[in-house]
Amino acid sequence: MSAPVLTELPTGLDDLSVWPASTARLPDGDLSVGGVSLADMADRFDTPTYVLDEDEVRARCRAYRATFPDTDVLYAAKAFLSRAMVRWIDEEGLGLDVCSAGELELAVLAGFPAERMVLHGNAKSPRDIETALRLGVGRIILDSPSEIARIAALVGSDGRQKVMVRVVPGVSAGGHEKIRTGTDGQKFGLSLTDGSAQHAVARVLGQPQLELSGLHCHIGSQITDVRPYLVAARRMVGLMARVKESHGVTFPELDMGGGHGVAYRPGETALDLTSLARRLSRELSSSCAAAGLPVPRLAIEPGRAIAAPAGVALYRVLAVKHTGSTVFVAVDGGMSDNPRPALYGARYAPRLIGRSATAEPVAATVVGRHCEAGDVLAADVLLPGDVRPGDLLAVPVSGAYQLSMASAYNLVGRPPVVAVHDGSARLLVRRETQEDFRRRDIGA
Ligand code: LLP
């Protein structure tokens, strides 16, 4: 991910462009999201706390449906899932992409119809598959040759399960090496280049318990350029044409996965969804026409682009330390609630809230409270020079892959999630407590 551009600031200190649309400035340096003061929420729910703007989530779902009208939009639950989130996704008419029995069961428990879900996983456990079949998941995405016969056997002789084959189209895209999944040499999918994808298709077609509705690919995450999707789509149609040639079968569906990139800091670009919709549809029409194939129904699986911009993380400053030329601002959370900077070098734009600050900005490094030097939340950011213990910091674009990847490191406890909407706040997920830790630790 790119280096900090300190020269753009200090004007950037007051830039709200990556914040939820509902964000408003309040007196005394406070901000409101969803009509609720962030400083009040820090007082009421303590810190760290994650705030989720319900209207922002819903607006993003609606924007997807409007931009991709003839496409199945499946929210990728791994970005963030809770019962309320499931309900919002359902009410907005999206489907769900789940990748474990846990996500699947939570969604069903919250009332989401299993037939509008797809199940992913490069290594599906017996429990994942049993749960998917028992609850009637819409499609299972096959990711390895060994699961073909295994799933077919579990479906039973009078059942029939819709499946798709996950293909690696040989396209490199994504915001970091660890989240690029479009090329060979990583664990997901079946290669187009070495023939494994085509071989898997042939094996699935030989299983009467499996109905192969189409192909799937997911080339990576935090992608901000449309072109890799177009190349991938063209190659997927190429494979569909070969399948038609060899087996006389045309697939009614094509799932192009997720990966749609967002801006984490002012000035960064997000994937242009309007352009993706237009150019992908054009690419599919022309490639299919050239191959003599009907255009399949498209599915997409955005996670981050729906959840990330709706979330704001709130921390309280515990310590400020000047070491050499660096100002370390230590907060009461860190890599246990947001491992993304440590894992992917992700960069954020924290902001002081809750008091007006007139001091000249200084370059600071916001660190967490965990016992390792890599626990950095935001390096080289500008904060008011008088930042001090007791101050509140708010980090926008915190709604995806933070809490869903949170850990119990140092037994700090995972933060709560508070939904805001129309001037009121309600707790969706409570804070993890010492009592929770004690209850799991049952050995003498
Ligand atoms: N579909 C499949 C099959 C996926 O594996 C993923 C994400 C998605 C859809 C949704 O991708 P999105 O639209 O959210 O980019 N923990 C990393 C991201 C890992 C993404 C894993 N798969 C991060 O924090 O950046």
C-alpha cells in the first residue's frame, strides 16, 4: 500500500471524504455519525468501540442493486457479520456469501433464507458441508477436486445440490500480496492454465447429485482498477466456450467474486462501480457473442465496499511518548481489534475528536496497547501537537475485516459494535469481558 503523503496535510486533517455520508461536525471538535455524537458514544459505551452507520450500509446495498440491476449481489459475510447486519442485507434484497458453518448458522438463525447464500472454502470441514446441505444453501462453490465426490455422496441419491467451480483465471490484482487470489501459486481455486478447472468441470458433470450452475472466480481484494475484472471475465467465458465444445453444456450463471476496493484515506481512489458494471456487462456480451454463448446471469460478492466505509473505530489515548523524532500516541485498542496494518501494511487516517484543537499538527504514529512493536495502527499521520492522554481518536473506514478478524491477544477483550441510525445508538454486539475469558478457560 502507498506511502503517506504528508505534504497534502494539514488541510487533510479536516477532510471528511472517507467518512460515512451522515457525518457532521459538532461544536468543540466533535463529530456525529447517524445523528449521534461520537464523544457521547465513547462515554456511553466506553472505548474502544466500533460504530456502524446502519444507513450507510443500507445505502451501499441499494447503490449496488441500482448499479448492477440484473446481477445477484451477495454480501461477503467475512467482512463483518452480526444478526442486525444479516437483517439489513436481507431487507435490502442482497444474497450472502458465507465461508463456514458458523457464518451460515448465524445468518439462518437471524432469518436469512439459505437458498440465497453461497458457501465458499478451500478446505470445507465435514460440519461446513453437513450444515450447508441440512440448511439448504443455494450454491456450494467447489474449490478442490477431492470435495467433488465427497459432497456428491453426502447429497444422497435422491438429492441434487447446485454447485459452481472456483476457477483461477491467472489475473493478478489486489491491494496486497496476501489478498491476491487470481493467479496460480496460492491456495484457492482450480487453475485455468494447467487444466485443473476444466478437469473438475468434467468430474462435476459426471455426478448426478450435483447441478453445475456455472463458474466462479474471485481474483483478490482491495482492487481499485476495473481492468483485471475484464480480463478475468474474458478468460471465464473462454473456459465456458471450451466446456460447451467438450460437453455440450452451457452454464446459466457466472460469479465474479468481490474485491471492490475502497478509499481508506482522503485522496485515495475506490473502485468505480458504475464503470465496473458497464464495462463488465459489455465485456460479457461481446465475449459471449464471439463464443456463441448466451450471456450468463452475473453474481458479485462485495464485502469491504459495503461494510468498511460504514464503520468508525473509537479509541482513547492512554499515553503519548516522544522518542527521538517520533511522537507515539498509544490508544486503548490495537492489533487485537485491527490486525490489518500489521498484516497488510494497511493505512488509516485517525482524527482527534471531542475537543477543539488549535495546536499545530505534528507527525505522529498511533500505536496500540499490545505487547509487541508491530502493534501500529497508523504510522506517520498528522495529529494536533497537543494530543494527550484522555483524548479520543476516531478511525473511519473501520467496518470491514477489523472486528471479523479480531483476537483475544493479551486478553484485552474484543470491542462492542454499536449501530447508529436517525439520532439513536443501540448495542449490536457487547464488549468481550474478563468473565467471557474465565468461562472458556475450564482446565484445572
Ligand atoms: N468472495 C470471496 C470468495 C472472497 O474470498 C472474498 C474475500 C470476497 C468475496 C469479498 O471480498 P471484498 O469485496 O471484501 O474485498 N482480510 C483482508 C481481506 C481478505 C478478503 C478475503 N476474501 C483485508 O482485511 O483486507
